[in-house]
Amino acid sequence: MAFGSAFGGRLDLVHVALASPYVLPPPIDLATIPIDMTKTLEQANAGLAREEARVRAAGLACESATLFGRPDTEIVAHATATKADLIVMGTHGRSGLAHALMGSVAEHVVRHAPCPILIVPQHATR
């Protein structure tokens, strides 16, 4: 929020849910599991609503959205559509086999984003 306050910006809070959860990551989509995402989406939306209220209470304009699809693709598309000046996103910091199998959403966003990106590692402190 400090960046937004300093520059009089607006924050867009985005959560991306996979449209189709995979047992194995693409392109190895041998099987998909039908999962009821209702509870997960309710929790994500409740979290977004809490954060949006916190940002608005700090005096910043804020919007939130739950998007469906590949996280990297949806983040880049949302930033492009809203003409974002900066993307701030976290990273799990996966390495080794997990990184090889799952890739890095942050890495893909960095490659395709229409604006600068600030990556915050998961272990970073407030």
C-alpha cells in the first residue's frame, strides 16, 4: 500500500483460480479431477474482500477480482486491460523438481508483462 499511497495510485487485487485442476501439470493432462471449488473460491473471495476493505480504509482506491485460467496468463491479461503501471506479486520460491514440473508463475509474468514487476518472496517480512 505504501507505493499506492506515495503515488496516489489504485490497487487491483487479483486471485486467479485454475479453470481445471490437474493431477499432473500441463502438458501432461492425463487426468483431471472434478473438484468442487465452491469453498475454496468463497475463502479466496472473503480474503480479497478483507484486503480490499483494509486498502480502502487506508484511503486508496481499490478493486478486486477473481479470475479463472492460468495464473500467469490471467495476471498479464488483467494488467494489460487495466493499463497497470506496476505488478506486485508474491512467489513461492520453488526450486528443483517442483520448479521443473510446475514452472514459475512469477517468471512467466516477468517475461510477458506490459509493465514493471515487483516480486516479493514468500518469506519476506512486512
